[in-house]
Amino acid sequence: AQLRNASVSIPNNIAEGHGRGTRAEYVRFLRYSRGSANEATTLLLLIERVRYLPEHVLRPLLVLVERIRSMLARLLDALGG
């Protein structure tokens, strides 16, 4: 449930921040998205550590979250945030 919540929070915060209409608010919500991506990464690593899912399932998810984190970082840099 926590992983699902963190994952859903990433795009929801991007959308909410964009809808606020100001750069400062957008940047603030992009930072929330980045925090949710960090949380998702941590949860995936914990899942791996306690062996809830096999590595061949988890590794692609970790790669995907890292790509999302990278995109958020580039967007924040471009917006001066």
C-alpha cells in the first residue's frame, strides 16, 4: 500500500503543481514528487532486502523510478528549482 501511494503521488503532485499556475508552486510540487520518488526507491529496496519479490521483478522497477527521478531533477534544474 505504501509503495502504491508513493507511486501515485509522483504524477499527482506534478499535475497539482502545474495546475497551481505559478512557477514557485510548480517547483514546490515537483519537489514533493521527487520526495515520493525517493520514498518509492526506498520501499523497493526494502522489498528487495526482505525478499518479497525476486530481483528480476524489482530491478526494472528500480531503473524506472531512477529514470523518473532523473527527469524530475532535469525539470527542476530547468525551472531554477
